[in-house]
Amino acid sequence: MDRQIFCVVFISLLLVSIFSCNSNSPVSDDNDEFVKVNYVISDSAIINPERGFYSHYEFSTTNSNVLTPSIVKSVRGKGNSLLLTIYYLKDFKDKPISDEFLSRLETNMIALRDGGCKCVLRFAYSSSESEKPWDAPQDIVLNHIQQITPYLIEYSDVIYVMEAGFIGVWGEWYYTTHFNMTLTTPEDYSPRRAVLDALLLSLPRERMICVRTPKFKLKCFNLNYSDTLTLATAFNQSDLSRIACHNDCFLASSNDVGTFSNSQERAFWEAETKYVVMGGETCGLSSYSGCDNAVLQMEKCHWSYLNSDYHPSVLNGWKTNGCIDEITKRLGYRLSLTEGKFSKNPEAGKDFEVKLKIKNTGFASPMNPRNVELIFVSKSDSSKKFICQTNIDPRFWFAGGQYEINIKYSLPLEMKGNEYNVYLNFPDPKPTLANRPEFSIHLANNNVWDNNSGYNKIYSLKIN
């Protein structure tokens, strides 16, 4: 039996120092109304949804590759919860995508769902500068986007983010046959804007689309450097709040091999990425790819996802020089409880109050919608649950911040005389994934995670 009730919630940013603790045990509180718990912060690498290193998989008209649930589970076994799935439409530059290829797309999406991972999704027409034409004409591209739209809708639950793709070699929007190599006037960007508009319409509004450089967001939407997202405009499902970023030559030179044209573009990206997804891959050793600068740039641009295989020389350098563990832990969000306070002597029929302090030591906040629930599970009968739904939005738990959550829950009379474990749950809001532990957030605390349910245990009590 599950009982679901909406709770009263208050959230505030704490301007206090962050402290470490020694146990998850209740201790006396100066305030007689509450029992205080200090939580132990974990130093372990944690597999969490929609963040971290990804594994790269290619599917093309020149091969018959498909994902299986076992392949996806093997990715999780390596510590990754993301796959970059890139689809090369090499045989469809002048015609519709075949039913067989669309079936492969669907097979892969089902495998992701069954195997417990999500994808960074991209489409392109060529994987080499020698494969001309490098892309398809605009009308063909727009028709292809229409063809994949039903799959983007049906399987949006396992799409973490979509990279704009379609244009240029590798879908990286540079070497292009049909979308203007020379970009000078606003009109030169119009064909690219048409592709973005089609993708924005096709992909459900709670998902973002990454463009390859800041210039493409600035020019396609006629923005100034000061026209960045703000706390008021972030995550509101507008087109601008959904245009995110990927950098596939991260740390390869002073401007990441043309990713940034000037310092203003870099500053624009640093501001935008507080509120939109940032990810990509490295592409070669340089004087900029060492540990200190890598971590600094990931902090500045709020990195959430990164290729686990490329570039091997950069990744090996991070292993040799001791920063790979920090990067592994901090890509995306990393949420830890520091303190909890719980009403003393809880009584059925009365309000039970929970006050939690949570900090984010990752590079970014969670970027997609995410539910937050307080769950009471009977110790004598685990099927007996009382679920407190909240309106908390973890997307606003920004990197480096500490936040306080106050929840009030009116304890139902039927809870009287029973003992309960209290859990904090961060399920995926999609019904297909809501009860899947692989898609719930695991707090970076010791002795809280329940692998079977995907809940984080924060307290135990008996209700009078």
C-alpha cells in the first residue's frame, strides 16, 4: 500500500561553512523539538543518472550494430550511466531513413531502458572529411527530423540530452556541404536555425539540445554576450533555456581548436552552463590539458558529461597525475547530506518536520527534471509506504552551494504505533523509470543507499 501526500516545503541557500561528520547517528540537539543527525560524506565514486563519463557507440548504414540490454549493463559495470549514441545516415543523404534503420534506433532505445542507462543522442551523415557530400540538403534533414520525432517522444525518458548534429562531418557543424561554410551575415545562419527550430519542436520540451560552439547560440538567436540565462529564465522550457553546449576539442589549445573565437564567447559559455548541459570530449594533449587547468575549466563551464575513451593521451595524463578520481566524482552533480533535524516524539495526526542540509560538490547541478520525495516505509511490512511528494527542484542546487530543505508532513492516523524507516528519494519523473533504482540519485553519503529501492535512508522513528 502506497499513500501519496503533497508536503509543505521550504528551501534556502545556506551561507555557512560546510563541515565533515563522523557518523549517521542521532545526537542531542539544543532545540528540544528536534533530533539532529550528522551524516558521513562518502569519498567513493558513485554511478548516478544523467552525469559522468560516457561510452561511445556508433550506428551506421555501413554496419548492423545494435545495443542489447547486456551491452548497456556492461557500460554500467564500467561505472558509466551514459552512452553517446551517434547514428550515421550515410545512405540517406538524398532519401528518407529506412524502416530498418529506424527499427535499430528503437531497439537501441529499448536496450537503454532495459539496461539502466541513458544516452547523449546525435545524428550525422559522414564520419570523415573524405566522405563528400558531408551532409544532406536542408529539406532532407528536416524530413529526417520529422521521421525520428515519434522516437524522440516515445523514448525521451532515456535521452539525457541531444546534440544538434545533422550538419557537417560528425554532426559537428563545421565541414559542411549544404549549410554555409562561410558564416558572415545573419542570413548565413538561417539554415542552421531552421534545423535547431525543427529539433526544438520534435524533442520534448523538458530536454535540451547542445550546439557545438557558443557562436551558434549567439548568432542563430541574435544574442549579445550579455544575453545570458538567469535564475529567472533558467529551466523554463523556452527555446533559449534548452540550447545547451558540447565541446569536442576540450583543452586542446588556448581556444579549444576554434570552439571559442574570443574571451567574450568563453565568458558567455561559462555563464550559460550554470543553467544548461555542458559536455563533450578531449581531442589531444596540449599545454592546457593538465590536471590543474582541466579541473578549473570543468568548474568554470559546469561540465556534466565526458568521453571515457577519447582522447586516451589526455585521460592517461589525468590518471598519471592524480586528478582522474576527482573528475570522475565531480562530473555533473554530487549531492551529499551534511545534517538532518527531525521532530522529536512524532505523533500520528500531527505535523512531522524534517530539516535537511544538502551540498553539491559536483561541477554542475542536475540538468533535467527530477522529483524529490520523503518516504516512510514500515519496518514490519516494507510494502506499507507513505510517500510525501514535494515541489523541490534539484536543478537549482548549483555547484558549490549548500541548501536547506524544510519539509512538513501531516502523519496519517493509521501510522500510529508503528516503526518506520525514513528515506529521501530522487526518482526519475518519467513513469517508465520512476521505480527503477538505476535512474534514482544516490546521495554521496555512507550507509544511506538502498540498492533494491533506490532510496536514501536518512532516519528511523516510532510514531506515537
